[in-house]
Amino acid sequence: MIRTGALAYLDSSVIARAVLADEAHHDATRDGLVAARDRLVTWCGTRVELASALRAAESQGRVVDAANVTDWAFVSGPRVMLLPGDPATIVPLAADIAGRQLVRALDALHIAAALTEAAMVAGDAPLLFVTGDQRQAHAARAEGLEVVVPV
């Protein structure tokens, strides 16, 4: 899923797929993230998105103890690094992206974080934008990111 030497920016949809056992392609996604351990980044808002998604899953009986499942992604599992998300940089760019692309607000924020903060972390290494959302994938490609849609 994530080639060796690349830095992968993860959208919340991919992390949710890795932690929710009833999601399509759960095992392959989870294994791919664990294999890419320490080469994974995301915007700090992803933790909020994931907590919300997992709480909803918990209320539906799809997961037990959503807080511990959230911690797996950032602490004990693949250890996804949270990027701070400087609003002075990310918000104007996300607004521009939302004005050019048919994309939801949070998806535009993810793309902006990848284009700015993740690109700085990646340096000379390839940067991959990993998402399970086809509309976001299209927008990210249009903004010049190399996109991976895990299956």
C-alpha cells in the first residue's frame, strides 16, 4: 500500500478503516499501516474526526472502548504523527482548494495540511496522500498530490 521510503499522509477514512474490524479491506489496511510505521502523518484534526467516528461506531455496537481504539492509531499501533496544522497556513489554502474543487471542508483541510506541513516533513522523500474517499482523492490529485486509495 505505502511504498518504502515514502511519507504517507493519512486521511481519517483510512485510519478508521484500519481500526474498525467491520470496514471493507480492514485487515489489509491495518497491516499496511503497521508495515509503514513511523512514516505516517496526518493533520491534528484527524484525531477529532476519528474520535467522533469511533464514538458513533461504539454507539452502534461496532467497537468497544472507542478511546482505546483511537489511542492504538497514534500511540501503540502504527504511531501516526500528528502535524500541528498551523491555521495561518492551512486555512487560507484549504479555502482556496474548496473554491477550486468539489470537496468537503475537512477534506480540503487535509489536502492543505498535506501540501504544506506534510511536504515539509517529507523533504526529498515522496509524499503520498492516502484516502478512502474518492471525491477527496480526485481533489488531491487535482492539487498535485500523489494519491493512494487502499483496497
